[in-house]
Amino acid sequence: MDYVREPERRVPVVADADVLVCGGGIAGVAAAVCAAREGAHVMLIERYGFFGGLATGSLVITTPPLNNGINNEIRARLEKRETYVPTKDPGDDPATESLIGYDPEILKYELMRMLREARVRVLLHTYIARSLYEGRLLTGVVIENKAGRQCVKAKMFVDATGDGDVAASANAPFEMAETPLPMTMMFNMVDVDTDRAIGQLGHWGNLRRVFEEAIKSGRLEYELGLYSKGYAPGVYAATLCYPGELNVWSGSLYGKNGLNPDELTEAEFITREHVMRMVDFLRANVAGFEKSRIEYTSTQVGVRETRRVLGDICPTLEQVKTMVFNDTVAKPYSHMGMRVPYRSLVPIGLDNLLVAGRCISASQDAMVQLRLIPPCFVTGQAAGTAAALALSQRRAPRDLDIGLLRKRLSDQGMSF
């Protein structure tokens, strides 16, 4: 590989925060809001021009119920605007719990409102270039945006980048699966006559069978990653908030590394090809789709897994579902026994960094569940609250009084 040498330059420090949250997805917004509500001066850095990450821009807009911790506040805001709607269709088992469909534009707006109300300073359209650190302490991050290369300093940090970029850049240990979870391009279709479509299909999950038969017969010469493997539904669909609107999974693309720019680029091409072939086929072959059209494709292909930053514990799915940890700080659902220990949010080797969202310390099978919307909100809530408390007590996050943190989270509406 050929190299060039960049000239040495001075990088201006544009901000100095108490708590710096990197990544404005749902975990990052929760972390920033909760840290600010604890009295910290908080700054949030986000690469897009909106908030919510995959839960808005990538159209991952169906979720298990939002019913614990900060999820309750999010649900109430969506319900007030009548955009929190069960997706159950006539083919569903009445004993099963519905996913909830919501309007991503409303969630973008409400996340922005929450940040403004909490007086969080926000910098959008900005990338994290690298972490600055001395020994076990982060001192700042170097950022890139239209103004060039800059630096933001802080006393405490939360990595909510999804990929664990801040932690990895500071040499925190992490794991990556040999076979990562598949990628999927989500898209919305409108003007679908859902009654006629269900009349033919019986259930939205049967879309997979329709495409399977078309591929076997040669009517559709394209592999779509049709099948579920327990952690991705393959080809699937769900109704949303508004009549005639459908959220569609374009299938599962395996074997791509979300940290490799070439592979990520190829994934965008492949999955967008999936989308268009699926739309053309549906319009021509499935009742109710004749006059339908694409409303929106996701801002980027949905990446389910990259780095998992290692903490003092790396719980499995079985442990997360069945154990009552003595340091539980995040319980995603009030009706289920899933719990996340504080040790999963505190990286090994660094004394002023917490992680939140899908880069926390957990096994790959646990992350199948913990990467979903409700867990990301509550791990963000716990990380942001812990960052502010550690700062006010002048302690490293790993030395924080867990009883005090749990009490504060309980006051915020988290039931354990």
C-alpha cells in the first residue's frame, strides 16, 4: 500500500463539555438528555442532520413495546401525536404481542425537542475522526465537518456510535463476530390495498413464500436472502401508522463487514437492487400492490452488528434473560425479565468512558436482542445518568455507587 504524509497542523478546540456523547442515535439521545437532566453541561455529536440513527433514517420503525424507563416518555410523545400503532394483522396469533409501528419523522422531531428542552449543545453533520487520550483517560475527540478538522474536549464521554468508534480509537478491547449478523435495506411502500394483499397472502410473513416460489420458477432471477435465521426475518413486512403504508424488509445480506468501506459500499448497491426488484415484482404479481409505490428507502443499509466493546462482564442471551445482576441498570421491558448489568457499559482499560447501544459488552447472541430499540434507549439512559453522576462525585464510572445510580434511574421511571 502506498502512503502520503499529512503536514502537521494545529487543530482548534471548539468546545469543552462536562459530558460528550458521540452518536445521535436513540442510545446517544437518551444518554445526552439524561446526563443534562442531572445537571451536566452536555454536548452531542452526530454525523447526520437528524437524530435516531437506524430507528429513523434507516426505517427500523417497528419496535417491541416501549414500556420502561425513558421508553415510557418516548411512547407518550408518540401517542400524543397518534403515531404509536400496533402492527398486528389478521394472520397473527392473537396470543402473541404485536410490534409497534411509528412515524420516523415524528420520532426525529421529538428527539430534537427532548435535546432542546434539556439544553444539550448539539453539533450535526460531524464525524468522529479519532479519540485523544492519555493513559486511561480520554481527553477529547478530533472531529471533521464542513469547517475542517476540530477538537472537542470533555471530562466524561459516552460512546453511542453503534460501531464503538470512540472506544476502539482509544485502544479499548472489543470483539467482532466471525460471521456478523446480516445487513438489510428497509423501505416503505404507500398506496397498498392492504386488505386485498392480506386476502391473497394471509399474513405479511408469507411474502417470503411468494418470492421463494418466484425464484424457484425462474420468474425472479435474484437471490434476496429470503429466510429468517432467528435474528433477522429475511423478507418480511408490517403495516404502519397510516392506511396503505407498509414497512418492508428487503431480505438478509450475509458476509459483509460494516467497518469495511468497500464492503459497505457493495452492500448499498446490492440491497438497493433487492428493493427495486421486490417492488417491481410486488406491483406485477401480488393483489393490492398494483398502484403502490416506494415512499422512502433507508438512508443507509441497516448494519446489525460490528464491534462489541468489552467490559468486566460479557453476558450471554440466556444470562440477560434469566439473571438478576447485582448491578442491573437497564431493564428494557416492564413485562419481561431482560436485564443489562452496569459492567456491560464500562469498557476495560478506560476510566472516563461509558458505552451505550449496540456496542455494549455482550455476546453476539445477547446482542440479537440488545440492539433493538427499547434496550438501546435504556442503556443510553443508564450510561448518560452514570456519566453525570460520576462527574459530580469525582469518581471513575466503574467506582460509582450502583445503589445511587439505580435510585436515580428509578426516579426517572425505570422499574427493575
